[in-house]
Amino acid sequence: MAMDLAAMEAFFDSIVERVAQRVADELDRRIEARRQAKPDVRLMPPEEVAAMYGLTVDALYKHASRGTIPSVKFGGLLRFRSNQIEAHITSLDRTDQRVADLAKKARKSVDGGRKTG
């Protein structure tokens, strides 16, 4: 019976080792997948972001408080996520379609202010 007990212990030890290895492999796989899925995002100070927009820090604070520029309060300080700022700046690009849309909107605004007839 002692042999059977030793064999069983060895069998269970090998199972535990295989399970531990599979868990470690799965954790490594998930960590790598998460690392690839999330780009490095850093919290940027207002001075750096203001320079990117060509604004004063005071003007940046006003835009952030209005919600026109994405921001986050972190430890009582105003900070900006680099990925959100890059996306916001990209959204402001004057593509041909965006310029056409802005021109159409401006024409409607001007035409709406004129009295016809």
C-alpha cells in the first residue's frame, strides 16, 4: 500500500505542476494580449497639452471645464490622457468633407440671419 500511496502522490504532484504551468502560460498570454490591446497612455500636464493646442494654460482650463477638451482630475490635479488628446486633435483635422460641412453650416447660419422676401 505504501507504494501505491507514493505513486499517487507523484501522480498528483505531476498534475499540480502541469496545472501550475498552464495557469502561468495563460496569465502570460493574457498579459501580453492586454499589453498589445492598450497603447501606452500617459497623463499629461496642462502645460504640455496647452502647447500642443497652441493655447495658454488658462484657456486650456476653460476648454477642459466646458468639456470641449477631454480631461481627467487625478489627485486633485487636472491631467489629460495622451490617447484622448491625440484623438481629439485628429478629430479637428480639416479634411475636405469637414471643410465642406463647416462651410454648409456657416452658409445656413448666414442665410438664416437674412430676411427674405
